[in-house]
Amino acid sequence: MSERDIPAVLSTAHAVAEAARRETLRHFRSSALLTDNKAGAGDLRAFDPVTVADRAAEAAMRAVLAERRPQDAIMGEESADLPGTSGLTWVLDPIDGTRGYISGTPTWGVLIALTDDEGPVYGIIDQPYIGERFEGGLGRARLTGPRGARPLAVAPAPSLAEATLFTTFPEVGTAQDRAGFEAVRDRVRLTRYGMDCYAYALIAAGHVDLVIEAGLHPYDICAPIAVIEAAGGVVTNWEGGPAHGGGRVLAASSPRLHAEALARLADAGA
């Protein structure tokens, strides 16, 4: 991507975010919200919800891209991948945290990332109900919201013993995944659960130190990678390699803290 393309890309990304805001807010906390279970009816314990809002928001996002950036590829959670010719791919999650969305909590978010062959180059984490938008990459690292705009920057590096750790589910994937997570959890000051993509945004904003998760898809993590890295943080898989393909992810506010957490994961055999 050339420098002259950046303004058009940024304008498009924000237009995509606005389209998703309209659709997600239209259905949020609605008594008529329709929810399906993508896991099917075979296992009553499995619940992977999708709502009319997920589908409507992604359709609206794709419509903006079709008009403004037809040369780019699209990967989204709710519809088939669309090939492109530019070497750039938009990675979309219309509602990250659908369980929170259907529960009425304001901790879900819209994820928008632009990637090239090497990974994410720009990302947005948008929380429509609160009105906060975190963006990072292409020379930007900022939060805009009810209190105005400010730069994003991770917190000064704490030790593992002083850190705040988040994950979405206490059970964190497989038994081996849980063992790794618990090895880090047992060394930190505070552990919290259930924030979905908003926890990654809080790393970039300097309020959270670590997020550890497993079983992610590319659309779950590409935007958070771009935002956190632009704010000065580190995001890898549990082996210290690239995380934009999903799977097991470790996000940290500093290289030092990342190394400490990575060592604990390795010691636990994760």
C-alpha cells in the first residue's frame, strides 16, 4: 500500500465502523432479538450464538467495502471469504462477544482489520453503545469517545506479580490450555473474565496488562493485534510467533511482561 492510499483506507475503515454501529445498535437490548446456535442441537452444552444483528452488521460492512474498495479481499465471520486483487484483506467480526451482546452487557465490539501478506497493518476495535473507538496502525494509535480523543499508549511495564490479567472464559480451551493459563493466573495480582475484545482495547489504553486466550479465529484477533502493537504492546501466540492466524494468543503491555508470561506458559507445558 502506498502512502497516497492511506487516507482512502482510513476513511473506508471508519465508514465500515459506522455502518456496523448503526446495525448493532438497532438490535441491541431488543426484546425481539433473534438468536441462532451455530453449534447446532447435537450437544446441549455447546452454545455458539449468532444473531440477526451479526448478519445485518456484516452485510452492511461488506456493502461499504464493495462500493469503496472492490479490489480488496474480505474475510468475515458470518459470510464466505471474498477474493481480491490488491494483496490487501479486510478481516471483519461484526460482533465480537455475541454472548455479551445478547445479555445486554456493553463489552462486545466490532472488529475491523486490514491485513497484507505479513499480517495486520491497521485495526479498529469499536464499542458502539459506549461510543468508544480504538484504532491503531498506519501512523495512528488513538481512542475517540465520549471524553474526546486521546493517544493510545500501554501502561508502564509492571512485573507479572503486579499485573492485571483478562480472559473471556475461565475454562480457556483444552485441559492443556487451562493449565497454561492457570500457571500465569496464579502469579498475577488480579484476574478478570468475560470482556471479549474490549479487554484487548484496555491493554492499548493502559488499563490492563495481559490477555490470554485460546481457540481464536483470525477475525477475533487481527484488529486487536494492530491496535495493541500501535500502542506499544506485544501480541503473539503461546510460542512467541505470529498470532494473526488465531489459535492461542498472548497479549501483553510490554516485552518484559510478555516474556515473563511466555515463560510461565512454557513451564506449564502449554
